[in-house]
Amino acid sequence: MADPYHNNIYHQGDGDSYGTYGQGGQDGYGYQTDYPPQEEDAASDATEGHDEEDQMYEGEYQGIPHPDEVKAARRAARAKARTVADAVSEQEELAEQYEDIMEDCGHGKFQWTLFVVLGLALMADSVECFVVALVLPSAEKDMCLSHAEKGMLGLIVFLGMMFGAFIWGGLADKVGRRKCLIIVLAMNCISAFFSSFAQGYGFFLFFRLFSGIGIGGSVPIVYSYFSEFLQMNKRGEHLSWLCMFWMMGGIYASFTAWGIIPRYGWGFSMGTEFQFHSWRVFVLVCALPAIAAFVGLIFMPESPRFLLENAKHDEAWMILKQVHDTNWRAKGEPERVFTVTHIKIPKTQEDEFIEIQTATGTAFQRWVVRTLTLTKLKTISLLLLLVVYFSFYGLSVWFPDMIKHLQHEEYESKLKVFHREKVEQFHFNFSLENQVHKEGEYINDKYIDKNMKSVKFEDSLFVDCFFENIRSTETIFENCTIRSTVFYDTDLYEEKFIDCTFENVTFLHNKKGCHLDYEEENDVLVYLVSFLGSLAVLPGNIISALFMDKIGRIKIIGGSMLISAGCTFFLFLSFSQAAIIAWQCLFCGVSVAAWNGIQVITVELYPASKRATAFGVLNAICKLAAILGSSIFASFVGITKVIPILLSCIALVGGGVLALKLPETREKVLL
């Protein structure tokens, strides 16, 4: 009896062969399986007593086709499509062959394990986007940050992620998906550790930049890596499920921030030079998803598709066999044999223009040519990503800024103004907040163990006063005259006295840094908004995952964008904090479907040799769009909300129409 596993040739109908994995020699790479031929009367222990012809598929009486029949039908359809086509490139032949191999390997335990590991890596990227915004209200007090420094801290993370996506996407196609992902996760973990202990603004800024450069490469690598372990009919659904980890990262960051940062006692100090407050504990905790993903990746193999593209056939075959055996063993069919004996060798062919530049240009010119070539491949996908990033990140910044603006307006409406008050020999035994004192006279008064928040003394006179253990926030003295007064153990330093006159004034043991009562000052609304915004995308994630392979990527993207554009008009009706939070949740829940669809179709539009590079270039450009969107939308807070809403609406409508021009990739093998 001939060995049925010698060549993986699929027969159908009239006996025509389909799907041969090469013929060895020049066009293929052959393998000897570990399974010896069996005699006709031989049977393994696993199959003894079971005649294959006598076995009945349990779904036959219900009219449910056998999985093998479905698989054969899909292969027949692809074979028919190939015969209709005038010519099939070697790249397409390799893609068809690889799709057949993945179908034989099945979808099971291996893919779900990799799904969790890569999901944690994607979760780490999401956490990185949230961490600075969540710690900023506390960090700005701890390090006395100015408005410009706060803006730079928020910007530097996105700049780092932009460069990271650009760099690591290209390296993943040269060095390997797994190896690059391990490096970027290690960078994120190391940076999180050092930034949590950094006392100065400069060091903290540097480590957040370094962390962004690292984790910025995770998105293009994760999607490219996971897609190459999925068969065609599972790809859209499971890549969409993977997107849900981004939502989980936002929930994790906001929930842990809510539970840790307001706990001021969760820290320690070593004198006045080293402070480790609760927000620094939160920065450490945010590194846990990256640490977990890093550990998990150690036990995961490299993408076999990447190995095949780089002529590492033995390694690729061993990994494919591992995937096959792991899945079928977990399904209770350990007797299934990995039947692939030949894998076609891809020929590395680059664009002719790139080859010319490689021979004649400098390294920088070659890099520019390769980048421009990739961006020209699918201009529409780039434009769609720009629209989504511009609108999503722009409104993501606009929503919380509008809430802060409304809070500020409400706070200012409660401002107390005192004119020409005269206070003599008085001991202030209460804190001062949200007050303006104009042209007052304060003689022989004492301010001891008190907080001052948003207090302004203007054109006032202080004579023989005593200030001790004062903690202040947004408190200034403007055009005041201060005589024979002592400031002992306060944080009232020179910058808080504007155009003031000092006569016989003493400053003793001034406090360094901005000392703030975290338990009173931390606004839980910051964490609540972040938590609800992240949780709101759950319905959109579920819908996109369930229907991505059923109705197609184009309808998901176009429909989501157009509905999101409609949601933006309801923002004209938002006049309260609750209304803005509600519309934020609705917008996030609807727009995430377009986000997921674009991530899926971006993976499918590019060949394996350029997939991570192209994804990285697009992601980097879109991070720039996110920065511009955030800056533009934030500049209109408190001025008008018409322009941000119209910008988002026009961009989303244009994106929804533009999505119709993209090719549908639902039933196409991964090149």
C-alpha cells in the first residue's frame, strides 16, 4: 500500500489533483515525515476497531456538512479562481499553499494561547496611551510642572510611539516578529521602572519617550504576527477579538489608577529629595501587561510565514508541525498526522525601482524609496487610517478637556471676592480656597498649618504677619507690599510673588516641590471618564468581531464611520458634564468598529515580506495625525465647539465614502 502521507495532494470530483505542496528539487523543499508507512492490515492503537468507512459524522442527520467537506469546497473554489485567472504569481502560489497548510493545522489551542499573549502586548500599548493622562494631575503637583511642560509630557509619548512604529515595523520584516516584539516589550518594562523612580522632569520625560519608542512598535507587529497563524475564514473574526485587548488596556489603566493614585499613603519618602508617591506605584503597575506578554512570548515560536519568506524552511516546517499537533491533540485527535512533505520556496523579488536604488543610492535613499513605495501601495488605507486617528484622538482629547472646562466654569462661578477688607491680630484657622482679596490690609495676622487653593491677593498690604507650614495651589500675590513678615516652612517661593515690594521679609526652610493633599485633590471624575470611555467600546468590538467575516470589512468600516459622523452632531446638545460623557461613550462604541475593520484590512492588503513595514509606516503617519488632531481640537476648548464637531463629521463622512473604494479582502488568502 502506498504511503498516504507521502505527498499532500487533494483530490475532488473527477479526480483532478489540487493543492500540491511543490515537487521538491528546484521548486520545493521536501521533508521526510516521522511516520513510517503502515501495512494494509496494520492499525494503530488509537484507531483499532474503527473502520474509517463505517464511521458516521454525527451532524450528517442534521444536514450539517462535514468540516472536511467544507474545507474541500473552499479549496475547490480557490482552484477554480486560479484557473480563471490568466496568470498566478509565485507569491500567490505560496499564499495558497500556506492557506492550505493552516487549514490542515486547524484553529485551536495554539492560536488561543498566542491570542492571549499577543493580546497582553496590545493591552500594554493601550495602557501606555492612558498612563500619562491619568498621572498628570498628580505628577504636575509632585514635580511643579508648568502648562508647557504638561503639554510636552502628553505629546512626547505619541512622538515616541510614532517613531517606534516606524522603526520596529521595518525591523520585524527583517529580523522577525517574535524577536522584535520581545525587545519592544522589554524596553517598555525597563522604561516604566525607571520613570516611576525619576524625580526630575527631564528624566521622567526621557523615560516616557523611550517607553513610547518601544511599545509603539507593538501594534504593527502584533497584528502581522497573529494574522500569519490564522486561516482565511477565521482571520477577520479573531483579529477583531484581538482588538478587544486595547479596550481592556484602557479599563485596566483607569481602574488601577482609580484604586491606587488617590491612596496617598501608598508611598514613601527619603527626606525632601526623594519622593515616591502613589502615582509612581501606578506607573509600575501599568508595566504588568507588558511583563506578562514578555514572559509568554518566550514560549511562543516565530511566525512560520516570516521564516518561509526568509528561506528558513526547516524551522518553518517544525513550527507548522507544532501548531498542527498542539491543536489536534487538544481536540482529542492525536492520531492526526501532519502530512506536509514539501513546501514551495519563495523567490525574493523586489520592485525594480528599489533594486536600482539599492545598487546606486545611499542607505538613506534606499530607505526613502522603500517607504514611498509602501505608502503608494494602498493610499486609500492610509487615508482611512488618517481619518480615524484624526477624529478619534481629536475627540478623545476634546471630551475630557470640555469636561474640565465645564468644571472650571462651575468652579469660577463660586468665586468669592473680598474688597478692601482689614484684618488685624487674627489667627486664620481655616483653609482659603477660590478667593480673590483686593486692596486688603492684614496686620499682625497668623497663617499656620493651612492650605491655600486658587487664592489671589491683589494690591494688598501685609505687616508683621507670620506664615508657617502653608501648602498652596495656584496661589499668587500680585502687586502687594509685605513688611516685617516671616515665611517659615512654606512653599510660597519667589515665583508666587508678582511685582511685590518686600521690606524686612524673612524666608526660612522653604519647602521644595509642590506639596499637595492627594486625598482631597484627586478628582475621581478623571478616572471615571476614562473607564466609561474604554468600557463603551465593548458592544462595537463584539459586533465587529461577529460580523467581520459575515458581511465584510468594507461594510463594517463604511457603516461605522457614517454612524459615527451622525453621533458627532448630538454633541451640539451637550451642555453638561453628564451629557458629554454619554456622547463620548456612544461615539467610542460606534467608531471602534471602523477602527477594527481598518486594522484587519491593513494586514490583508500587504504581502508577508512587507506587511509589518507597511503597517508600521501607516501607523507612524497616523500617530502624527493623532497629534495634530489632539492639538487642533484642544485649541478650541472654551472658544467654540462648532469647529471640532464639523471637522470630525466631515472627516468621518469622507472616510465612510472613501471606504467603498477599498478592495474586499474577506475571501482572499493572506499574501
